[in-house]
Amino acid sequence: MPEKRTRLAVALAGATALVFTSGSAGAQGVPNGTPSPKHAAAVRLTESISIDGQLDDAAWQKARFFSDFEQKEPVQFAIPDERTEVAFMYDEQALYVALRMHSKSPSRIPHDVTRRDQYGNSEHIVISLDPFYDRRTAYSFSITAGGVRRDYYHPRDSEDFGNRDFTYDPVWEARARIDSVGWTAEMRIPFTQLRMNTLDHQRWGLNINRWIPQRNEDDYWVVVPRDQTGFASRFGTLEGLDSIPPARQVELLPYIAGNADVKSVPDQ
């Protein structure tokens, strides 16, 4: 009997150690891979930005633009055919994004004007954020060359269409414009629309995706290889977000809605 009890105690101790080890690995937040070493920096705003799709505000002259994108399709890790430049700024209320998408044929950029959350066949760019920095979940904000917005939540560490929650409908702003060298866009994403931590010096997960349908080209800031899984766990890092005050999870946006009924009156 003493020998059996000893074996049972050893078995239980091993099982407890196994459960503890598994829990510790999950808490590290990298279940499907190693985070990207890429880093971007957000700059604190000291003046206003008008969200009109044009990057002519003086504030953007102080931003730190980056353009180190790679193809995922059609040639994985190849240099993109078109240059994409992105910068981030912030104030106490929101994150601001400036986007410049160069194009050799601006007049041929697909830019269908559709309802919100519908792309059609338009060229578009997606900003994906992990503001809670848990390496498992993310929010995506997208705008097309035609100015159509799309947003969704990633409840799991996956980019697959079936793992996107399109019931997430935050209040945010974005505008886009086509010009002589491609197209530009601006975004304003209120902090109230994101689940984020309350640290004085924050780090967010970040990825960016530009889709160019006329070339079937998919460009990413951080490419998750085709033969591997994971999404938020692979993100690069957005830094420089300091001293953001806590905010209530509510945002009000005034609007006007109208309706009209037209009836023909028979001749008297």
C-alpha cells in the first residue's frame, strides 16, 4: 500500500505541473508564433488635424512615416510594385492615421462607392490594432479608394474571414482622395471605441494590409507566411502612446436622417 500511494502522489504532481506549464504558455500571448520585430512610433499631436483625406495638415510634417511593406501575394516577401506610406499621431481622445498609396496608374484605381462594410472590387487598406496587447485579439479599420469604411473585430488569433465579427460597429472617421500620384486617406479612431490597457507607456500590436485588385497584389507590413497560422500574435508594435487618459466606452456622432414620399397627383 505505501508503494501504491507514492506512485499516485507522483502522478498527481506530474499532472499539476503539466496544467501549470500549459497555463503559463498561454499567458505569454504568442500561441501561434513569434511576434514580428517591426516597430512603428506614434507622435503626440500639438495641433489639429482635419479628416478630409488630404495630407496637407501641418501636423503630418512632424509624423514618422514608414513604408517597409512586403508582398504576400503574388510573390511572398517580394518588394511591392507600389509604395505605401503610413504614419500615426494621437491626442488625448483618438489615434490619427495618415496613408499615402502610390500608383503608376491613378486613373485606373478601382474605387466603387458602396454601402459601409462593402468593398466591391475597390482598392483598399486595412489598419489592424491590438490595443490591449494580448497577442490574441484585434480590431480592423479599413477604407477604400472610394472612401467606403469597413470595420470588424478579430475575437481569435486568426485573419480568416469566418473569424471576423462584423457586428462590431464603432464610431470613427475616415476620408480618402485620389490624386495625380495615387490616393491618400486619413483616419481618426477614438480611444473610446477600443478595449485597451491603462498603462502610462503603452505598446499596441499593429499590422497593415493594402489590397491592389488590378494586380491581385496583397501587401502587408508584417507578412504571416501562407503555410503558417496566427494573426495578432504575429503583429509588429506601435509605440509612443504615452499618458492616454482613461475614457468611457461611448462616442456620440450627430447626424441627420431624412425621408420623402413622392406621389403623383392626377390631372383635374
